[in-house]
Amino acid sequence: MSVDHKASPAAAPRPPSPQLESSGRRNLLWARNIVVVLLVLAFLGWSASDLGLSPQRFIQGIPRLVEFLLRMFPPDLTVIPGLWDAILTTVAVALWGTLLAMFISFFLALGAAKNLLGHNPFVYAASRTILSILRSLPDLIWALIFVAAVGLGPFPGVLALTVYSCGELSKLYAEAVENIDPGPREALESTGAGLFTTLRWSVIPQILPEVITYSLYRLESNVRHAFVLGMVGAGGLGFELSVSMRLFQYHKVSAILIVIIVTVATIDFISSRIRARVI
């Protein structure tokens, strides 16, 4: 009598447990992070060697640094009355560069904000591309370009600060516009209000404190940048400092540095007081 033995079905493969999957992901993340850290450390080591970074060289240079600083003392304070024109030129370059940038940046921000003109993909892409180009070149490069175009003097400094500041301020203005409360704007648009009316009564009141704050920060930065631009032909205190350094008039150099520090501190103080009132 034969017995029919049925083959037992093959056992179905068991899916990997969630614990094993989680452990595998963690191991991969750790491995990736370790590789990234090693690559960064390798780059830092190579760049330190390529740049010649050396604590020993710095320590050896301290006596020469001290000697250079001692040459500037005491400051020749008698030259300060003759620097007023340079001070006013430097502040005026920074102020005009900031004001022109504020005006232009407002219109660029309309196209760079997705909830306004930026809802059009072409307008948004074009506006963001312009902002990237403006920010990609530092103000010193813009100054050299405008010096070649319009000659030496404060005017190319104003143009350089205007162009570079537009790239910074437009991006900040656009982000402020994108973060506004859409309620007031939608209420105005529902009544048939046009773009100008919508901007006047719903957008500008909401972004005005941020616009003032960002613009004041930009003014503070532009005052510092104006000193540097003066050293490449834009006039002002930077030009006076450059001339004094070339003539080895170190006592005058220290006096100009004191004036620069006082000017920057004064602008920062006035700006902080205005921001405190606005915010």
C-alpha cells in the first residue's frame, strides 16, 4: 500500500526586520559623514600648506608689526581739520550708493518675489539671475569697471556701491515681500484694486520696518566699503590713507585711522538708534 507524501511548500522568505533596515541606514550615514569629514580635513590640510599658513612665521613677524605700529605714534592730530572734506565725501558716497540701491532694489524685488510679479516663471527667473550676477562680483571689482568707464573720483564709487548693494537688498526685500500676510492683499484685489494700490496699502506697510532695517545695515556696510573703494581712486578717506601710506607718513596714517574708526562708530550709533525706533 503506497503512501502519497505531499511535498511541503517552500518557506516564504522573511522580510528584513525594521531594526536591521534602520541599522543599515545609520551605518551608511555614518560612513558618508566620515568620508565627507575626511575630504574636508584633507582639503583644509592641502589649502593650509598651499597658502603658507604658519604660526611660526606669524610669531616671527610680531616684532616687525610692533615696530610698524610704533612708527604711527603719536598720531598727527593736526591733520584732522583738513580731513573734513574727505570724511563728507566718504559718507556721501555710501549714502548715495545706499539710496540709489534702495530705489532700484524695490522694483527688482517685485519680480523676485513669487507672490507678486514673480508668479510669472520667466520674470522670476530673469530677476533672480540679475540678482545673482550683481552679487557675484564684489564692489571692488565693480569700482574698477566703473573707473574704466567714467574715470577716477567719487562717482564710480557711488555706482559700484549701488550695483553691489542692489544684489544684496533686492534679495532681502523679495524675501520680506514673500513673507507678508496675504490677507490684506487678497482683500484689496477682490475689490478690483490695481497693482499700485495693492502695493501702497497692503505690501509696503508690512515690509517697511524690514526695508528700513536692512537698508540701515547696508548703509553701515557701505560706509566701510567706501573707505576701501577710496584706495582705488574713489576719493574720500580711503584715498587720503593710501597716499599717506605711500609717502610713509605714518603719523598721519594713525590720525586717519582714528577718524575712520570714529566715523564708522558714529554711523553705527545713529543707525542703531533709528532701528530701535522703527522696530
